[in-house]
Amino acid sequence: MPQLDPLALARDLMRRPSVTPEDAGALDVLQKALEGLGFRCHRLKFEQAGTPAIDNLYARIGDSGPNLCFAGHTDVVPVGDRAAWTVEPFEAVVDQGWLIGRGAADMKAAIACFASAAADWLEGKEAGKFRGSLSFLITGDEEGPAINGTAKVLRWMEENREKIDACIVGEPTATKAVGDMAKIGRRGSITGRLTILGAQGHIAYPHLADNPIRRLVPVLDALQRRKLDEGTADFQASNLEVTTIDVGNPATNVIPARAKATFNIRFNTTHTGAQLESWMRQVCAEHAGAHELEVEQGSEPFLTARGALSDAVVAAVREAVGIEPELSTTGGTSDARFIKNHCPVIELGMVGQTMHKVDEKVRVEDVALLTAIYRRVIERWFASA
């Protein structure tokens, strides 16, 4: 079975300008590599009214359980200010020990590393025979609305009796050195969009108007004043942040008719989204007067219990790079929020300091190191599963 060069594969993937929702041939590159290793590949396109159609890939080798899955995304964010880049963003330049280009950290290099690690592990299995399965769940809709991606692939898998028993998500979790942090959970997210309804009028005749800003201020004060919790052993404290206040009134002598604010809560496992929505609505009922409140339930918090998967990750990092990884729940959300309903899931990937930035990059040596870590995760997880 041929070996797979992770750096070469990473560069091939990065040369495809797969800015969400475009695939630009990125999944073709990965599919060709995986089929060369003996994986059975399924291309899954999903669409929904009002959203772009998205191409996804599910690939598997092996016919039995347990099934260890690698999940990730080939879509990337836009390059931003192209003139500020020191290289062409989609040329995958290697310079002075760095692999530079959009998708290097988030997360095409990690996909290449796991594919290479799988190839190395499978090479030692006679005619591809081994107990269990390896699989890839790769979407093109992680950086976008995440509607036609991982969640729908998982639904397709259920319908087709494709079960995964553990999952590594290749998000860039490292802070300073590859392996120094893995994510075993994430906080939940909920967004409130509040509109206070008033009556427009002349500022000199306030009794003939109803200034909605007067009611917006105490609502936001009440929401921000409450300390949601103290955090837990695994999670930092929940926090509510006001992200925008909009009145849209350029005149200094007009009382506006409406005042709007948006706020988001990142919350740990001491709350549920439903509980927080109920609290938001109660605060608005007490202070807002006539109002409209739209609540968007983003995701619920989750925590992967310590066990075979986390033990495999910790041991693999220790053996490959000689450090003890921190098992963390910090940061934003990822597609792990969908996968956690199906199996234990841990995020482990490249150093994330430059993700989404100009001159996104990873060290070339880190490509080899992450491949070595993934190779040991596969070995150790199958040994214990």
C-alpha cells in the first residue's frame, strides 16, 4: 500500500480555492487519495431552500466495528485583504520552514495529516484486513451556515446504518505547539435579537412620543448584571455579551421609533438553551414594554467523558512530541457539536494562531508531528476499543 506524503497532499488541497460554498475540486483531491488507499467514498450533496448546495464526502475502509472517524472541512474563509498577503493565498507556498496559505491551519493540513497517518497504519495490515473501520467525514459547509454539511451527513449515515464509535475533529486546537491542547467539549451558544417598539416624535415634545432607548438601557443592564454561574471543573464561566446596538437615527432632534440590540451567551453545562431563553424573555417582559424578541438557539454545551478516546489522545501526544496535552473546553463552536450526539468526540489539530488571518500558516515540521500524533491515536484507540 503506497505511503501518502502529508505535506504534498496538504498543498494540493490548499491550491483549491474552496471558499464556502465553493468546493473548487478540494474534495476530488481528497477522494482520489483515499480511494488509492482502498477507502469506499460517497459524495453527498445537500441543499435547502435559501442556502447554497454543498458537496460533502464520507469515506470508509473496513466492514465491521469499531469505526474510528476523522471529521473536518475543506471549505475555508475568504482571504480578506489580498494586498496584505506576502504570498498568493492559494499557492500553498513553502518558505523558511512554513507552509503558507489559506487553509493551512484551518484545516486542510490536518486532513492531510490524518490521511497520511491512516495510510501508514493500514500499510501494516495484511491486504487491508483488520478488525474495525477507519472513516472520514468531510464537509464543505463548516465555515458557512453549517446547514448542508456535517449534520446532514450524519443523518444520511444513520439512514444507511453507518455507525461511528469515536471521532477526531481536526480543528486547530493547539495554542503554541502541536499537541499542547485538545478540546473535549465546547460551550453552547444562544443569540437574542431584541427590538424595543416606541413612537417617533420631536425631541422637544417627549410627551407626544415614546423613546424606546429609555427601555432598552434597563433591559441590557438587567441582562448583563446577572452573573450566570461560577464555571465548573471543566468549563469557564458562562458570559453574555452585547454585540450591537442600533437605532438608525441620524437626527439629533428626533426620538426614534425603534431601538435594537443583539446579544449572545456562551454557556456551560449548568444551563440549557431553553432555560436561558426563558430567562431572556422574562427580563424583557419586566423591563422592555412593547417589544419583539427573536432567539436563535445555536448549540448546546457538551463534554466528552474521559475514556478510551481521551486516553488515546493523551498517550499519543506524549509519545510523539513529549508533552502533556491540556484537555480543554475553551473557544467557539465547531462541527463537533453535531457529532457529540453520535459518539465520543475530541478536537485535535494544528496551532491556531493564524487561522482566518492574512498569511495563515503552519510549520512544515508540525505537519510531520501531527501526522505522527494521529498515527499513534489510531494505533492506541484500536488497541483499547
